[in-house]
Amino acid sequence: MIKRNILSPLCMLILILLIGCTKETSTSNLTTLDSLIYNKDKVNAVLIFKGQEGTPSKTISNDTEVMEFIKQIKELEAKQLSKGEDIAFMKKGEKLKEKGILQIKFVEEYPFNSLTSGQILAWPDGTIYITDMKTMTGSKRTVSYITTSKHPKFYDYIMGKTNPHHIDASKDNDKADPQNVHEGYKVLYSFLEQKNFDSITNSAANAVIKLPTDFNAIKNGIKIGEILKHRNQLSKQNNYDFSSYLGKKVSIYTAAIKSANNDTFDVVLLLSENKIIGYWIDYGKKDSKHNMTDFILLVKLLG
């Protein structure tokens, strides 16, 4: 049995970046992610960290949920990275600073000894990176792997565990194209940067909705048309008018923003073909009847 004391996320990241000076390894080695989670039958907790936070944002310790989590990565193919590939991928550590990165640790004997049996990193576009824990000791370099394809649905799955308001864009929304979702997030983050908005880590979410055919629409007894008409008026104040997109499917993106005085509010964007067609700010005034933010309300009614 592998025995390791659990390391803080920052220490683990430092170790990952300490690529040794040994010879290049073959990149033809393929494996599956679950094969790099050791002692799976003894893993009794999954710890999820957002960015480089030192405290887990979510701890899963229910046996059934832990097994389900491991099942999510079963048979996902990964390729071993050579020393050069690893360095290039990590961009001298800059890759670890990207928005939306999640760290997932699989641990044994939680909460007593909390021995790490596996650790992966996941990005919003579905890229998954895993370190072989067996190579973390000795003088040889740490060996890491990256998935041969992207798995945004897995990232959505993790986000669903950490954020109750996160909605999986692949569910009940015609399975949005992962590449378009990734490009959409790039548009969102670029927009936030242009506005000098300070977004809260991992608060972003997206979905696909179908706008009603007019502003008189009523859905489940809710005057969604009137709500959208008001939001479009707000949007037009920012030079975006989405009225011509009524009756069409669009993407909706949101992110929580922290102001200078630590107040929070949500930015809401409507996108079509990754171009902004609507934008307004939801200042946290949730719908009085349904207690929902604009994003949640629109997705539940129109998703």
C-alpha cells in the first residue's frame, strides 16, 4: 500500500513543477486516469480545491459518491508526457494560474491520516492532467500524463459538486459543443477583463437556452417575456439588443463579480456564435417568487 502524508495544494504544485534532470521518456505510453489512482478500494474521500486555495472547497466522503466520482474518470485515456512536453504544457507554472483550474485529490484514511492516492488537475476546456504518485519519491523526475482528448463534461461534473448553481451545459441543453463552450468562456473572461471586473474564482457557468418568440411569452405561469423585455432594455443601455434573436437558441454565460467594497453581483452575457448579443448586471436581487438569479431562472425555464 502506498503511504503518503497529504500535501497542501501549493506544495503539490511545486513538486509537480520540479521536473527532474533525467532523460526524456517516451510519449507513446498510454494509460487510463483511473489506473493512476492507487488503492481505489481504500479511497474514502475526494477533496476538491479551486485554484491554489489551501482549503478544499468541497469534500466528498460518502462512499457511494466517492465510487461514482472515480467512475467518472474510468477508461479516460491519457498520454505520458516527456520532460519537454511537461514543461511546455505548464508554461513555467503559468498554466496553474489560469482561471477555473480545479485540483482533485483522492485520499485514503480520511480524515485521520489522509494519504494521497492520486491527484488530477482539470481546466474549463476539459483538459485533464494527472501525476503518477509512484514517481513522487526518489531522484527520478515526476511523471505526468494528459488526456488524449478533452472532457468538458467531467469538468462540469466537478463544478456541479462545488457550486450548487452551476448548470451542466450538456444536460437538457442539446449538449453544447465543447469547443464552442471553451470559446464562449474565452469571450466571457475577455469581456470581464475589458470591464476591469474582478471575477470570483470558479463562479462562471454557462448553458444553452431558447429565447421565446416574443416578449409576451409566459412559461410555467411566469411572465418570462416581460422579464426578458426588461433585461433587453438593460442590455440596450450597454449597446446590445437581443430582440432580433427571439425564438432562437443562444448561449448564456454568467460570473460572479466582487466590487471594491466587497459587494457581489452577477454579470450575464448572451452569446450567439460566440459573439455577445446581450449583457446586463444582476445585482443579486433574486426573483421574489422563485428566489433565483437571472441565470438560474432563465436556464430552468428556457433551457
